[in-house]
Amino acid sequence: MKLTILGCYAATPRTITNPTSQVLEIKNRMFLIDCGEGTQVQLRKNKIKFSKINQVFISHLHGDHFFGLIGLISTFSLLGRTTDLHIYGPKGIKEIIILQLRLSNSWTNYGLYFHELESEESEVVFEDDKVLVTTIPLKHRVYTNGFLFQEKVGERKLNMDAVLNHEIESCYYQKIKNGKDIKLDDGRLIANSVLTFDPIEPKSYAFCSDTVFHEDIIPIIENVDILYHESTFLESEVSLANKTLHSTAKEAARIALKANAKQLILGHYSTRYESIDLFKEEAKTIFPEVLLAEDGKTFEL
Amino acid sequence: MKLTILGCYAATPRTITNPTSQVLEIKNRMFLIDCGEGTQVQLRKNKIKFSKINQVFISHLHGDHFFGLIGLISTFSLLGRTTDLHIYGPKGIKEIIILQLRLSNSWTNYGLYFHELESEESEVVFEDDKVLVTTIPLKHRVYTNGFLFQEKVGERKLNMDAVLNHEIESCYYQKIKNGKDIKLDDGRLIANSVLTFDPIEPKSYAFCSDTVFHEDIIPIIENVDILYHESTFLESEVSLANKTLHSTAKEAARIALKANAKQLILGHYSTRYESIDLFKEEAKTIFPEVLLAEDGKTFEL
């Protein structure tokens, strides 16, 4: 699992900072999360292949989280994309995109599928054999969802020494990986636990931006490996955070602590502060494992 | 009159090139012409004050000419703008912008006025005491206008030697600048031509992008000081230019020649070519005064 931060600042794009967008590589899938203005250029800068993105998740319809989407969709067309693209985002996103494609007479030459969200409850929005994506209803000035990305438990790993020792033929390997016991030709039953190791622990990533401090999300993200939680402000601006339905670094840390997250990544910084190190310092007074998002930075699990 | 090129490349924004946008400073007015994705960052890079832009002219609704507009409008709001903003562009642009403001619940705190264009004939779209802006109907895949910016003829300049020589009081100066003759106390009539010099020659700028080679525009832009004409392709790709309703450098030069333009600026380059110098070389075989647009370049008259 690899997370690339394309942009992690609040409000407007500037010469040196970008609005929210991230790419999550998980089990060979590449998910784009939010898509502020300039995201397609950030993808190029970070050498991420456009063609590998097949799913885009949009948290909410504030400009710093989706104004780059129409440009990306158009560029995909210009580059001759033929693979389907799936957009998950708040109700209304389809109307915005389709209106612009219609007025510019620039329909995509690939399948463009919208999965519009309007539930106030957490729901599964994407699932395949390897990954599950669930919404995390957030509390902001417009309808907003975070997203929880979970790897599914994989196959058990073969203990090759044991397998060879029992002279088991390779045609049984898949069965063993699936957890089955094996009956040998001489009638002996070999327990699966003898022939395999536990599968690699599945990882999880929770993206929570934008939101006020909102404890309702804790049961959904409990025990998550990495929690990205917005921290637009420092605690000195907590009243402004409450008013604008954003969070402080301290509040993000409190959520991480209560949810028993392994690590916390802070982001969505207001540009009013001189150094983002202040966010880390503040959050660490509550929760030890704090990392700072930065445009162009990658995190690997 | 000063022209700043914010972006002059066709199709998609890239790490080193930007889609179409320009700022024209004329008689202390600052007009934004087209607004591709990333324009607000380009404005910052080129240190152009956001607050000085009160009019935006959009040629057509292809993304590389307007996808940056919604972001700019939103940023103006976030920066606390209170001055009215006027948008001139094809019918439909209002619906695109308003839909996004509505869905993001982010109405502007300043007056936002749309002047939607749908005429196939050239028409005046902006006029004040100093400047006149007229559409130049172009021929492209969607409804498209270029824009002709003309300074109005200014006041006559006082010939201070002659004025003092005739002992004319300063309360008459404005009359004289307006072209009136003056009757002295002794009854003599002094002709205005004795008391003044001709006003500074008014300048004009024509922006023509995107369009196929289209001679109908020649009467509208005749004798223009500077013609910006798109040259997406070189003559080697003339059939592609015809098919996509774009122009070649040679065709742009032919228009400049026939319109008796003083100078030609080329732009809207396809990124398929190794060097934009090729565009200049080609155009110069037809028309001598060729300049190349480049992102961040300024032209002063």
C-alpha cells in the first residue's frame, strides 16, 4: 500500500501548494482521492500513469476537492483512453461534469460511470476480490464523505518445507492456500495449519477530509493502520474551526487516539501558518505517531 | 497597452506548459482573456493583482479555455473580493458556474454578472470612455468568438508654448483638449490646431483563438496593431488543422497579411513539435512581423 500526496492544502491553489488530492495504490489498484484544480499536472509531476487510475473518490463539492476533475476527465479523452472510469462522489457531481461535456461537445471516448452518494450512513461503495471501500460520513458545511480503504484478508502462505516434506503435488497448492486440509494417499490427514503460514495482515487507510471534530466516525475507522485526518487549523483557532466545520491538529489527534489508529497523517492545512511543523508538535501532545502530509510526499506501508 | 501571456498551449495543462489565458492591460483596465485550468496560479506567478481584474472574456467552452474560471471565481470569494466581476462568454457559461456555486453552497460575496454571447455577427460587448471591445466570430468546433480591444481616440495634447504665448487661462484647457477653438478677449479666434498636438494614436489588439483559417474576420480586424492568431499546427499538418478547425502558422500569417496587421503573435501550439521556433520560421515566409507567445512573456506597445 502506497499513498502519494498530490496536494494537501486548504482553499486555493498557489504557486507552491496544491489543493487536496491523493493517489492510493493498494493491491495493484490505483485510487484517486479528491481532485482539486491542478491535479492532472500533479499526477504528471509525480510520474503517476493516468491510465492506471480507474476509480476516483470525491469527498465533497467544495472547489479545492473537485475543480480538477473535469480537466482530468477531458485529458483522459485527449490521451485516447478507452478504459472505463468510475467516479464516486456526492449527488450533483454527474450534473456538473455532464453539463460541461455537453456544452463543449466533448463526450468521452471511454465509459464514464457516476456513483452518486447521498446516504448519511456508512456504506460500501466499491468492492472486488482484494479491496473494500466504505464511506465515512463526515460533518462539514456541505454533504461530505471520507473513505475507508481496506485490503481483504489474502490467501494463506504455503510453508514450502512442510509441503515438500509431505510430497504434496502442486495441483493441491491453491486448495491449501484457500485454507483446506489435505488427505494424503496413505490416508493421513494433514491439517492446513501445518502446511501454511498466516496471510499477510491486511492493511487499511482512512481518508477524512473535510470535517469538524466528529466522534461518530470512530467506530467506522477503529484500528485503522493509517488515518489521514484534516487539520485545517491549530488549537489557537479552535473557534474558527468549529465555525467553519473544520478540525484542529489536536482534534485530529484525539480522533486517532480514540479510534486506536496506528498512525495519523495530518493535512488540509490553512496557509496562514508559517510552518506545518506546528501541526505535528500540537498533535503529538495527544497521539505519538504523527506524520505530516506534504505535496509530492509518499507514504509506504 | 501591455499583454501578458499566462498560457499559450493547446489541449491539456502540463508541468511546463499552460492552456490559454492572457491578461491585457489597456488604459488602466485589466482584462482577462480565456482562463484555462491553472490560470489563477499563473496570475500569481506573474504577480498580477487579482483585484484589478473586473472583466473576463471567454472565447469558447472547450476546457483548455475556461476550466480555470470556476476556481478563479471561488478564489476571488475566499480573498474577500467585493468588486463586481463581469464574465463575457458563450451561452451556457452561466449555467456551468452557477450550478457549481449552488452545489458547493459557495455563493460569491461580490456581484457576478454574466454577459452571454450567442450572436453569429460581430457585436460590441464592452464599452466605456476609453476602451471598446468587439467580438470576432470565429469558426471552430463549438460556438467561438475572438475579441477586438480598441482604445478610443484620446484628448488632444496641449501645446503649452502656444497656450502660454496667447496667455490663455487654465480654465479653458479642458475645452482646448476637447478640440475647441478659443476666442481671446481682444476678439481674435485662435484655431485649436495652433494650440494642440494630435492625440496619441489609439492602439488595438485582436485575440483570435481557436479558429480554422477564416477570411471573414479580416474586415473586423483590419489595420489592427497586434493580432494574436492561433497556430495549433504547422503547414505539414494542414489537413489535421482543417479537420479539427484549427489553423497553421502559415494560415495565421496569411490572415495577418490580408488584414494589414502591424504585428502577429502566434500561440495555441500543439505540443507535438520540438520547438516553437518552427512556427515563427513558417509564418515569416508570408508575413515579416512575427512574434511568439510564451507562457510568462509580456508584450508592450
